[in-house]
Amino acid sequence: MAFKNINTATNQILGRVAGTQHHSWGIRNPARSEGRSIYSRPMEFEEWFNRGLKVYESRGWKFKFLDLITVQVTLPDGRKGKRSIEDFHDEWQQDYCTQFPSCA
């Protein structure tokens, strides 16, 4: 097939690669699939919590457990705050779990 220029050929190849990846991952057009996630159900709270701590620690945040239910959070600019495990659990339920059709 003859293309107008190299950009057209490159865009076609990249589009084909993206389409192949989306097909293998089970991702469909969000307008037709109501924006569903590629995962059928959400992570458990403990896994979500531990992954979140690792992500934010890699960005410079510091977490210190004051007791079993209270966490002291230090932002990269030095500001500090406290959050309880119940706060994290509410965030997990209201922000994360609502993205999945199985929780609705």
C-alpha cells in the first residue's frame, strides 16, 4: 500500500499495535462498554493499601504508624498530618471500588 508520507505509515502501524494490545487485554471502546475496567473485581483493601504506600513512598512521602489504626503522613515539602485506617478504608470503598461494576 502506498502512503502519502512516512507519518501516515507510522500512525497506521502504531494504531494496529494499540488495537492488538487492547484486544488481548479485553479493553473495549468505553462508550460501548460503559468504561469498565480490564479487571473484573477490585483489589482487596490490604493489597490496595500496601500498593498505595509503595507508590507514594517512591514519590517522597513518608508514613509512620503511630499505633495500629493511626498513620502519620509526611509530605515531600515537610508538612505532616494524621490519618486513620478508617479514612483509608472509606477512600477505598468510595473512590476505588465504585469503578467496578461488580460493586455497584
